[in-house]
Amino acid sequence: MTITTVNKISIAGIVCVLPEFVCENIDKSSEVASQEMARIVASTGIQSRRVTPPEQTVLDLGLIACESLLSELAWDRDEISLIIFVTQTPDYPLPGNAIQLQHQLGLNKGTIAFDVNLGCSGFIYGLWQTSQLLSGLPTGKALLIVGDTTSHQYSESNRAVSSLFGDAVSAIAIEKRDNCDEMVFSLGSDGAGAPYLIQPNGGARTPNRTPELFMDGMQVFVFTLREIPASVNACLTHKGWQVDDIDYCVMHQANEMMLKRLGDKLGITQQQLIISMGDIGNTSSASIPLALCLSLQDELLRQPTKLLLSGFGVGWSWGTVAFTLQPLKVCKVIDLKTSS
């Protein structure tokens, strides 16, 4: 794995968007189906998921999140020099979502804008990449957007994945700041895991087939328990922290049982370990910032917080970051179900 650091870069605010529709996981159409889903809910902790209608895209949700974020921060849009959109479900094969969002937000033509194709580890990688690039740019503000409309990538009859994945987007405002804590990142990848969590259809190799996401849950579980403890421990060691030093650990919200196993293996207490997926599902790269807003909003707005964040999954790809987050200026979730 690679250990790297970022200095004088801070998160200013986070706005997340949850789509309107709720899909319940308990299937009451038959006793057999209901019992099967009850077992899945018991192991994953996911009782329901939030999904978008077919006509709504991750770019639509991203625009809502960014407009709200910029309004709350009162940022001068001409000061934004970089926008990165991390997604596996872009509106088009080309152009990318970031380019379109730059125009929709009215950002100036000097703004650097591009997409990154990553899923479960996408927030950590996006935070690292945005921070590194922003450090070398003359103006001091950037937007990072992470998320997917994964529900468009499978059929509801595909119970291995349809009971797990929901849709969401998180927009993160990142800025240069002198008085902020160093971020320590631990990053890794292993493409040998590609066949175990894959969308095999719709790309250049199989262009004319209906998307149908495939996941081997056991392989995901084994990979996670094999690689993530080492990533977390390396990150903490280079940060100079012990597990007891962190206030909260927020990992990719994929499976409640898996997160508890990881927490036990790392010595993370129940009070430190944030689990926030029960009624929204696995929201891919949006899951970590979404969990921060859903579970820790008041604290993150009020006081500095020592965080350990770790994302892992499709690829295989994984990343961990440790840092003290200074009080955010905005931290909220826009729930389109309650606002529609």
C-alpha cells in the first residue's frame, strides 16, 4: 500500500442528497420470499433502500447538492478552480459529469473538471486527489462530488444485489486552509478482485446487453477482512494515533455484520464505530460522507473531531484517511422524499 499526506487542505462543508423513492427489503408477496429477505436483512442490517426513478441521474442529484452547498457557504463561484465527480454511473459514456456540472453551476472556463471511475473507495480517493491537485492551484476552492445511481444497474429480481444497493450523492467543499490538521492516507488496489464485483454489461466488451450487476458476497467479505485492517493500522501508525485516540470511525457502509467484524478486529468500540445504512442501503462512494451527515451532524458543526475514514470494495480498491476535521460550515442531508 501507499502512504501519503496532505497539508493545509480542509473540508468546509458537506451536502448529501437522498432520492425520493423507498424500496422495502421485506418481501411480503410470499412466506418463502419474506423469510429469505428477513435473513438478508438480519445479516446486512439493510431494511430499505432509497432509489431514483429511471429518468433521474446521479448528475441531477449532484446539481441539487452543489447548489445547496454553494448557497450555504456563500462561495464566490469564480474562486472554484477544480471539480471532480467520482461515479460509476455517469449520464453518458462521454462527456463526463464534471464537465456538465461545471457549466450547470456557472463556473468559469478556467475550472479544471473531470470524472473518476471508482465506487466503494471513491470518497477516500477523491478526497486525496482533490486535495493534492488543489494544493498546486492558484485559487483555493474545489468541489468533490461522489455517488452513484446503482439501482439502474440491476433488476429487482437479482436478490444478491437488489437488497443491498441504494442511490445517493454527496457533495464536499474543499479549501486551502493554514490552520488545519495533516491528513494521512493509506491507499491500495488489487485488480485480481475485478471478477467478484462487476458490471459486465454495457461497456465496450459487451455493449448490447442489459446491465446486471454481479457480486460474490463471500469474496467481498474475505477481501475486506484481509486488506482493511492493515490499511487502517498503517494509517494510524503514520498519523501517530492509537485506536483510542479517534473520536469516530466511519467505514464504507456496505454490510452491518462486516463492519462489526472489522471493528472487533481493529479494537474499535461500538461508540466509535458509525453504522448508518439501515434505511438507505449501500450508497457506493457517497456512503461515508452520508454517514457523517446522518450520524454526526451536530458534532461536526460544533467542534473539531478526530476521524478515521475507510472505503473499500469494487476493484479491489481501498483507502483510509486519518485527520482532525475542523468544525464544518454546513453538514446536511437533502431528503427528496420529505421535500417532494
